[in-house]
Amino acid sequence: MVFNKKVKEKKKFLAELSRFSVFEALRTHGPLAVDDIMRLTGLSKPTVVNYLRGLERAKLVVPQGFGPSTGGRAPVLYEFASKSHFVVGVEFEIPKVRLGVTDLGRKVVARATYYVSRDDSADTIMQQLIAQIENLLVNGRIPRDKVYGIGLGLSGFLNNRTGVYLESPRAPHWKNVPIRARLQMHFGVPVFIEALCNVLALGELGEKTPISNNDNVGYIGFVHGLGAGVFLNGQLYQGRFGNVALLGHTTVDMNGDRCYCGNRGCLELYASGRALERRFKSLMAPDNPSSSSRLALPGEPTSEQIILAANDGDPICRWELLRSMDYLAVGIANMVDLFELQTIILGGDLALAGEWLAEYVQAAVQDRLMNVLKQNLRVLPATMHPDDAGIVGASTLVLREIFRQPTLDLSWSIDNMVAK
């Protein structure tokens, strides 16, 4: 009986793997004709046609015109129906929350932004999050039954296995919140949570990272706070529960200012969006005679505005940004020493700066490294706009589960979706 059960499991697995290969061929190379799919997958024509019918019923694949004829009837072309269903992605950083809807091809089709007060109760924050997602779906005209899942990138501490948001130093009342269970109960779809900077990294690199299996990559999330995502041997390193690479709360000054986390001299106090905004605000103080008439930006600008002004050559904005980068270089050099990183991607708001800032940071980091580690190091600007990275990365949490290659203990797969 056990042997027969194993044989059945293996047959089912092979069928799922074949269906998956047909779908992946269309998702990554489509539109394709049946003969093209046969060539890419090695499957027989009856098998390919059978799986295409199932994928069509699931509305994951649609016919899209005809290919060139080779003498007979022109072949039907099939393509991945990326707009057939949608995913909600949430970049949850206190105080600013970005949320959006992407199609199955990771294209943002609706978005919104709102702010959370650190003094709100956990229940208030949850109710606000649910209401914002509801409004987003309504305003974006996204049918609820077309939503496959919700992904969230969370600042603070979490347990990505149980789906519980443990705590956030920025929101004292936000403790042990079963955020995944609450959202799943309300929306009736799978929910996945992950550390914010891991999500930003996934937004940049995709659900299948375009880096080799030997690459160690560090993604720097320069947002309101500061964090990092680390890929070791081409795989996202998540640690035990998802709380890794807390770069912003590594110490760079043992006698420094007190951070809201309780520690002193955290890197985030000197290199982060809030640090940049705080220093810029001090320049606007009435008792500071050096700059109030020289600043190009009025009021209390955001870190994004400061970085863009630095891009345009504003000397004060550039000076303050580079001060932050000098501190950040210390943290990055420490990461390289710990993980033997070969590539650093400057993400979050730093994506707005581009090549010139990446070149500056690379030189500053290399000055702090031994020869063996500095030789092959490269520092690159992120290519995804900060308005999109968190939303796309959070949606990727869902997409990588839906589209992952089947295994013998498969729980989520294309096969399950087709069976529906």
C-alpha cells in the first residue's frame, strides 16, 4: 500500500511538473505555438495540448493570434494572461505606507499612499490597513474574485512562518499582531509577510533573481529607516523568522545619540531618510545663519526631494547626502566583511540618485576593505523607482508561491489553480 501510494504521488508530481513547464514556457517566452512549447519542454503534442486546455480553463493562458505558416494552416499562438488576475502588494513602513495592485506580470495597475500614527492602537492600524486595501480595489476597479493573494513588506520585527507582526520600535502599541490571519480572514486569499528590505530586494531582482548561484548580493534599503536584503549563493537569506540584516541598527558610534530602538549610535541615525530630513531641518533653524537663504528647497523637504536636488547639483543637498553616504559606507564595508558580498545595490530613495552616487559609495566602501574583498566589488544603483519597489516586491511574495516549481510535497501550484 505504501509503495502504491508513493508511485501515485510520483506520477502526480511528474504531471504537475510537466504542466508547470508548459506554463513557464509561455510565461517567460510567449507567445508560443504548440510546436514551440514542445521544443522548449520536450513534451509530446497530446500532452502539451491537454495542459493548454487546462490552463485556458483557468484563464492563465489565452490564444493570441496566429504564427507564420510553414506550408499548412497557420499555428495558433498562446500567451500568458498576465492581466487575468491580480495581487495586492503593501510596503508597510511607519509612518508611510504604500500599497498597490499588480497584474501577474508584476505591472502596477493601481496604487495609493497613506500615513500611520505611531500612537495608534494595533486594532486601529489593522482596521485602517483593511479599509485602505478595500478602497484600493474599489478605486482600481479590481474584482475581489480576481485577487490571488496579498503580500506585505513590514518594517519592525516579524515571524514570517506564523504571519505574526511581533513589534515595531516606531509603533509602541503594535505588538504580536496576527496580521496574516486577520487579512486572510477578511479577504479570503493567501497572505504572505516578509521583512521590508527583503521585499524591496525582491522588487528589484524579481521572483527569480537574475544573479548566478555563486553571487552574494546586498540590497540597501534607504527608506525612512535603513535596512538590507542579502542574497547568499543566489538565494535570499531570511534567517529563522525573517529578521536579518538589520543594518540600520548596527552601531557606528558607541557613545552616539539614543535611537528609538533603545541602542546608542545606530547607523540609521546617520544614514537613512529620516536622518537626512532631520539634518536638513536643522539647517533651516532660525539660529543657523549659514544656509536659510541658500537652500533650494523650501519648508521641510522629504529625503526624496533632497536626493533629487542633490542630483541637480544643489551644493548643500549634495553635501548632506554625501555625509550620509560616508556613514553608510562603513555599514556596507562591514556587510562585505561578514558575507563576502560581490554586488551592492543602492535601493529605496537612493535609486533616485543614479550612477554618480553609486560610484562615490563604491570608492568609500573600497577604502575600508582589504584587497581581496575590494577587487571584485561593484556598487550599483537600483533600477526600480522607490514608489514601485515595495509594491512590486510584496506582490512577488505571492507570485513566487503561485509560480514556484512543483515539489513532491506541493501545497500551492499552478495545478491547484487549474483544479479550481
